[in-house]
Amino acid sequence: MIKTTYMMTKDVLLLLKDAEKQTGWTMIDLIIAVMRYAMRFHSKYEREHGRIEYQKRLDADGMPRV
């Protein structure tokens, strides 16, 4: 299993808000749907694009990554 985190930027949050309006789904339901899709097709993605490397939450100076 690959350990990973995802830190949402303001741009992603704005896109999710737009998607909420367009689909009528809540932001959390959209995120869950994307995560389920990613879990279902992770083997295909890994074959075609390789593994995603774990990125630490803090940079070298101890500041949160943006």
C-alpha cells in the first residue's frame, strides 16, 4: 500500500464548489466518488503512469506545502 496525503489548494476547493452547483452533489460526495474511482482503477493508472511518490506536508523550512 502506498501512503499518501492530498492537500487541497484554494483552486481545487473553488472547482469543487462549481462542481457542486453543476451536479447537485455535495463536495464530500464528489470527493468520495473520485476516491472510489481512483481505488477501482489504481492498477491501470500505476501501469500507465507509475506510482505517485509520497510528499511530505512540510517543506525543508518546516512550512506547510502549498
